[in-house]
Amino acid sequence: MKPGIHPDYRPIVFRDKAGDFAILTRSTMTSDKTVEWEDGQTYPVVDVEISSASHPFYTGTQRVLDTAGRVERFERRYGQGRKRR
């Protein structure tokens, strides 16, 4: 690697507040926020919207949607009992 042209690669914490999950890894991302990690060191922290701890695919929980209301609205709008050809 050429010196001086690459961003600084350092430890950083990615935190998912919704899933109460955090991971210490290395990245070139920067952040003004910091957090004290389990080892007593202070690291920059980046808050993420979703991770494997909170994503429905990984957790097995799905949000319940109002599908009945959507189906009824569709049937009212486009008619019911249309035959396929």
C-alpha cells in the first residue's frame, strides 16, 4: 500500500440500540460519539438502524401488518369476483 493515501483504519464500535447489541470491529468510519467498551478503552461509536440482533429475518419475528384491511380496500376499489381467463 502506498503510504499517506489510505484512510485511517482503527477500532470502532457499531451499536444497534433497537436490538441492544454492539460489536467492536475495525473500520475507516469516523464518529464524534464515543463509548467505553468492556475492556475499559474508549472507542468511537456508530449507531446503526438495524443489525442481525433486530432484523426480522435473523430474529424470526415478523411485524404484523393490517393485511385484512388492505385486502378489503383492494376488493372495494377493484371489485370482487373477477374471473380469470
